[in-house]
Amino acid sequence: EIENFLSPEECKILMKYYKRGPKRIAKEDFWDARVVPCKNLTSKEVRRIVEMLHYKIIGVTCGYYNENYLYPDFSNIVYWGSDMVLHPHCDNMHIYNSKLEHDTPQRDYSAVLCLNEDYEGGHTIFPEHGKEYTGKTGRLIVFPSGRSHPHGVTEVTSGSRYTFSMWMTKDVDKLFYSNNTNRLTNGVKNAIMNMKQLWKR
């Protein structure tokens, strides 16, 4: 746990980008239309913050867990509204059936950065470790993605919770790129994504 990992001003920039950014169309209803992946970013300012976070989070994770290297696997900005809750789970395996195929077995470490604190509920929990973290702007929590650290989010009882989430891997083939294409190209991509979301509804 590291407090003040990101400044309140930079947290606000990421939340503002979430509100106008294209939302991911997910297989699961729970995640659909409330996640903005940190790729194809149209804002240079946001891309600078995201790439800085990738470097800083990997640095502190390698230092704390004595790893020689890690790569960013994926990152996104997530909205949590009232009544939303996430039951304890692991990020690289199915917690109650380790033999069942998982979508992201390559993930070695996970990170959650709280972007705001003006909401009720929505605590990050680690039930097997007796840990519970309330919302605090700029606080980073880093932990192993596997069975040693099941984690979840308690019900958001009021307000809106925003987080930046990142996963790390030792597998270079899963390296995640934040884009470096031009603004026009990204604008077209985002327009297409938004149209797809409208068609889906």
C-alpha cells in the first residue's frame, strides 16, 4: 500500500477522460460499458500519466517483491456505481476450480489505484488476509494475482467510485502497449467503438 502515489490533479484528469472515453464492450454484463481501456488514447496528457504509472507501478512492484523485471499486461479506468459489488476472486485463475481455463493466466501481479474518495462503501478487501481498504484518492495497492491474494470490492452504497487498474506479467509476449498513433487515427477508432456500443444497445 502506497499513499499519494498519484496527485489529486492527475486523478481528476483520468476520471475526466473516463467520462468522455469509449467504453469497452465486454462479454460479461458486469463489466460492459463501464471500463475504458488505456490504449488508443486520444489525449497526450492522459497517455503521459498512464505510461508514467506503468513505469512507476512496475518499479515499486519489482522492488517490493524482489522481481528482476515485469511487463505491463493491461490497464484501464473503471467506474463503480451504487449497488455494485465484486466478490473475492483471483486475477489469473478460478479461485474454486484451478483446473478450469482462465482468460488471463499470464498475470503475475495486480495493482489498484483509487482515483477518488467521495463515495460510500466500495472498499477493496482481502478476506484471507483480514485487510480492508477504504477509498483514498491517490492510494495504490499492489499484490500477487494468484491464489495467495483473493480480493474483491464491497458494495458501493452511494456515490461513484473510480479506479485505475493494472496487471503485470513476466511474459514479454503479453506486453501491453499504450498507443503512439496520431490523434486523428485514434479519433476514428474511438468513433467506431462508440458506434458499435450504440448498435449493441
